[in-house]
Amino acid sequence: MDWMEMEKRYYMFTVRRQPVVIVRGQGTQVWDVDGKEYLDFTSGWAVNNLGHCHPAITRAIVEQAATLLQTSNQFYTTPQLLLAQLLVENSCLDKVFFGNSGAEAVEGTIKLARKYGKKNRNGAYEIITAYNSFHGRTLTAVAATGQPHYHEPFSPLIPGFVYVPYNDVEAIMEATNDRTAAVMLEPVQGEGGVNIPADDYLKRVREWCDSQGLLLVLDEVQTGMGRLGTLFGYQQYGVEPDVMALAKGLGGGVPIGAFMSKDYCMALEPGDHGSTFGGNALTTAAAYASSKYIVENDIASNARAMGERLMQALNDLKSRFASATDVRGKGLLVAMEFNDNISGRVISLCNQEGLLLNPVRPNTIRFMPPLTVTAEEVDGAVARLEAALKKL
């Protein structure tokens, strides 16, 4: 069967797929329909933090599927509350709400911030975000995203967002006015090209928000759950957000999102927010198993160590290939930049070598392996990348 032709016939063309039909995965490895093996350094866009088909997650899914899939949020369910307890007790936040995706989580933070501004800042509703940010695909999340090419097809945009350069505290100060309710940032910009801020950036933003009575909202959809080498990205920078969005690695492969807040700013009341499927028993059971394993086994420390190993190996490649101009990252969110728009060619050659990567920018590729990746797999991936670069 020609699966790619089937996709052309039946599926909306909204994603440029790599020509690989994946049918099975285990750990860091996946296999295509022809039996070819690949090292998967995309992890479902930083989702499969424990790799493919981790036994703890698989077991939780099977057991929960045989017990209870879905009721509604009219009732209490135990997996939802166990996951809520785990997240609150291992973070600086006090309350959590579960949705189905990162975009939904971001939508929740926006609603919370606007309600907070209405109640506490004389109706303030604007949220300052950064250029090159990425906050999701819904209309409101697209409006929050500081990238014009995402805006143009869907204008007029939902109002209420002000964009400033990333890593520029003074720009946030200048953009703040009586309408400002919050500042929303990614600790590290992932889709924007793995952009790393100055060490004191978030601390200075935190101080500014405190001085002005603004909420600091951190979008940790991609950076949370160990990706940067600590359980949450904010821990890298010595700050505490007022509100935080999570998704991707939270579920270990199942679709789930969450937003969290501190008690003092949790402005939402019954009827303000809800979700039919958000926090259902199956997804929260899987997410609880994944998150519990990450916490109890300190998986973030492996992400930190393997990220250092990957960065060192990529910098070695950069010194030997003139086309590579930069390597940057934190933990296991890493990018390599080139001197020309060749990321598509690099990705294609990597596919031939059995390595899956993400062309995050025309001149930049992104590495997001499982947080359980081994030193041998890191070295193997770099060797396959080197073989691909030699073919350029």
C-alpha cells in the first residue's frame, strides 16, 4: 500500500512531512514500513520524553483502558487528582487545570491573565510576548505568537498582544502600560530556533513584573518535564512564574496539556473555563505514570548530561564543517545552524543515514531526543549526522 499517496488523497495538506512512514517505536529507535531503523531525535516534537512505548506508560494505559476511559469533569477521578498532586508538589505552583494540548494550555493562561487584569488592574488585558515565540495554533495562541508569517493568513488577529524582542528587558519595560496584565515568555524559545536568553533575563523580567503588579506567565509546553535538564525550565534561571503552561512531555505520548497558577492570582471561577476531554482518566493515568517516573528517577539529570555530550560532539562537527556556524541549546533541546538555507537537504540526507531530526528553520536543525537517550545513541546520532554532512 502506498501510504504517502493515501495521505495526499485523504488528508488535509497542512504539514510538510518527511518521507518516512513510521510503524513501530521502542526507546529512541523507530522503524518504518519497510523495516528500516532510525534514531528518533525528534521525539514527537519533544513529546516522548521517556522514549517510545516506555513500559511504565504502556502499563498505565492498558490498565486504565480496562478500568475507566472517560466520565466528565462533573465527577472526581483518581488519576486526574494524583497527577495534579504530583505536579503541584514538585513545582512552585499551587493549582492545575488539564486540557488536551499545548495550545489549550496557553489559551487557559491567557484567559486567567485577562481575568486577573480585569479584577486587579482596572480591566487590563494586554499580554506582552516576544518576537520569534511560538504559543500554539488556535487563533488566540497564533495572535500571542510573535511571528508575522503565522499572523498573515488569519488576520485580523485577536487583539491584546504586544510583541517585543526576546532577551530584551528594557523593551518589556517600554511596552508596559495601564492596559498590560501579564508578560508571557518561553524560558528557551524552541520553535523560534532554540534561542537561549541571558542568564539574568528572566530574573530581571520577574523583578519588573513584581514592581508593576504584572503576572509572569511561562510557556513551558516544550521546556517542561525535564527537557532542559531540570524538571521545569524556570528552575534553570532561579525564578518562579505566577502561571505556567505545560504539554508535550507531560503525557509521554498521549495528548494532554495543563496550565498551573499560584493561589493568589488564580482568578478563574466556576463557569469561566472547562473541557469535555481535558483531564480524562486515560490521559491523566498515562501522564501520571510518565511524570512519576521522570521525577522518581531524576530523568532530568540524564537530559543534562546527555545534552552536554551532544553539544560537545556537535561543536566538534562544527569545527570540521564550514557550513555549520553555530551550536546552541540547553539540556536536550539543541540546535545547529548553517551558513545557508540547507536544513531541508541536511534532514533528507540524515533520513538516508537513519536519523530523524527537525528542520526548525531554513538554516537550522533541531535535536529533541528522548530524555532517556544513552551515550551510545548520542554518539551514533552524531556519527549519522556526520555521514550526512559529508554528502553535502
